[in-house]
Amino acid sequence: MSEIFKGIDTIKYEGPQSKNPLSFKFYDAEKLVMGKPMKDYLPFAMAWWHNLGAAGTDMFGRDTADKSFGAEKGTMAHAKAKVDAGFEFMQKLGIEYFCFHDVDLVPEADDINETNKRLDEITDYILEKMNASGIKCLWGTANMFSNPRFMNGAGSTNSADVYCFAAAQIKKALELTVKLGGKGYVFWGGREGYETLLNTDVKFEQENIARLMHMAVDYGRKIGFTGDFYIEPKPKEPMKHQYDFDAATAIGFLRQYGLDKDFKMNIEANHATLAGHTFQHELRVSAINGMLGSIDANQGDYLLGWDTDEFPFDVYEATMCMYEVLKAGGLTGGFNFDAKSRRPSNTYEDMFESYILGMDTFALGLIKAAEIIEDGRIDGFVAQKYSSFNDGIGAKIVAGEATLEELADYAHNLKNTTEPCSGKQERLQGILNSILFK
């Protein structure tokens, strides 16, 4: 196999002072952070679909980047060329994981049986590359939103035939995930929602989605899949109303239908902002419910109302993300760069610089989040803020030993001037800035 990314050597850590664009400024894989190597906190993964497939096409124009990798698109030769390119790319960047949709790997045939044969062939080839390189699969999933058959959804479709197609794709994608040793399996409900209630039975659609997920769990466990299933919340686009709107909605759905023991959240930064939340909010809600599983590392543009999937560069956001991850004890999954280079960034060099940007951003976020925790002032303030619940009547409330009558009697003896302590938001934001920019 000839080298695809000629002239680009293995990317090395050179430190913040380096002016070399093809070097890491903050990501030092073996650097110890709170007693562990940086790479242990940041299991980065390459997104097969964006990195090897997205070529700059948007609703106003065709491809600007050449992602043929020397082969004719739409052929199995091109599918193999993408494998060659992907593994060379990951090895040069020191990335240890990848993620995939089924139709990212091969061109979809008119006959699902032929598609499955192609998937068997390409995953045999991927497995050879994995064994030779030590690179692993983070998670797999099925694309049940691109094909026109899914225009009314997959699990939420009105067609029993389409529902069976969805089941067949999930079955095969689960088999491939197990074959490649994937740690997780993701449900991204790209079209699981509705445009208008005039033609929609919401209860029926949600129940059918849950039935499909239960079948997937049962089959996955039957064939030896021991990892987590994930829901990736997204509020809109392409559907106006999507059933997995945000983490809280998805968690409620899982609990309502008895899926919460097998599923966790795969949180995407750009989806959080589309839902009107911060990335940190979605991570916190997932973590406190015991469902923080994996992360799609990207960011959106606050001026645009759609999923722009930009490579993360906001260190403030990355720091607060890593603060949540550290406080939660880490992830069962990893950090998948569900991000694409901008349309005018159309060279192979741009592909590498995009990933360097994302990896450096999260590495710096990790360093700063660790400093926040080690500094202790923010955590100390939060603990002090709720200290009235540590003893006395507060402790009885927390222990579930107080009655409403008892609390009312207690309140009758208080002065009307009783006030809670100051939230000190500005002080805490100042502390955060002093740690970020020292």
C-alpha cells in the first residue's frame, strides 16, 4: 500500500511555543494529569463519515475536497481506499479509536443482501488493519436517515416494511460492532420525530421506537455485545420535533420504557446548543443520572440555527466539559470528533490541522479542568453553599426524616429576614478566568 498523505509525518507534541502547524501544542499523550496519562482521559476517535467522506458539499454547492483517495467513488475499491486512508491518518495522529455508520463503510446496494456482503468484505479488511495497528473501534451505528425509505423515520415510521428494514440494518450493524470489538452502539434518531401533529400518532411512534430498541438490546446481548447502548440527543434538524430532544428527554424516555439499564447518553456539543442548553448542562444532566457514556466532540456556530459540526476550538467550553468528565469519574466511551473541516479547508493538510485543533483544545481543557479541581475554590464554594443541609433541620430533610408539619413549625420560629447566602457568580467566574489565563 502506497502512502496517501505524502509529506505529512507522524504528528508530535512540540509544546505551546511551537509555530509548526503540524504539531501538537497541548496534547502530550503521556503527560500525567492528576496521576494518569493524558491519553487515558482522552480516548479520541475518528469519525469515519466526516473525515473520510465529507467533501465540503452543502445545500448551495458540490464537493470542494477530494476524498477519493485515488479510487473511483461508489466502488468497493474506494471503500478499501478509505480504510487505507483512515488507518494511515489515525496512526500519524496517534488516534486509537474510530466510529462508523454502516453505509460509511461501503456504497449501499439496491439489495440489502448485497450491501451486507460488501460490509462483510470491508470489515474483514478493517479487522486486518486493526490487528496490525492496535487501533480499536469505539462504537458503531446504522444510518437510518439518508435513504429515502426513512423519510418518515425508522423506528417511528408508518410503514411496517420500513420498520423491518431498520431492524435488518441494526442487526447487521450490531454484528459488525461485535466483530470489530466496539465498546458501544449508538442510536442517533436522525428522523425519529415529526413535522406536524396533524398526521402523527406520537404515542404509537415512541412505543415502536422503544420496541425496536428492546429488540436491539436482546439481540446484542445474545451475540455477545457487552458494551453500552447510547442515545445521541438532538432537538431538531432534519425533523422539526425530534423525540430525543435533549438528555433529560432521552433519559425520561429510557426510564419510561425500561431501557435505562442498558443505555447511556452520547452527548454532542452542537446538539446541546441547538436544544438551547450549554454543552456542560447536557453533560451534567447525564452524569447525575448515571448515564454519561460518550461524547461527540465538536461545536456549533451560535449565529446559525443548524448543525455545523465545527472542530472544537473554544477552550472555555472544553474546560467545562472536562470538568464534568473528571467529576463524573470519566467516560465508558470516548471523544469522537463528529466534526468536519470547513468547506474552504479542502486539503489533506487541513484534515490533519482540524484534528490537531480539536485534540489540542480538549487537551488544554483537561489541563485547566484539573487545575480547577486541584485549586478547590469553586468546589469548596458549592459545598459551602449547601452546608445548611449538613446538620440540624437540613440534615433531617436530606435524610427523609422530616415532615411538612415539622418544617412549618420550624419556619414559624424564624425571622422574616432569613435569606440564603450569596451565589457569588461573579467571584467564581473571576476564579475561572484566573485559572484559564494565568
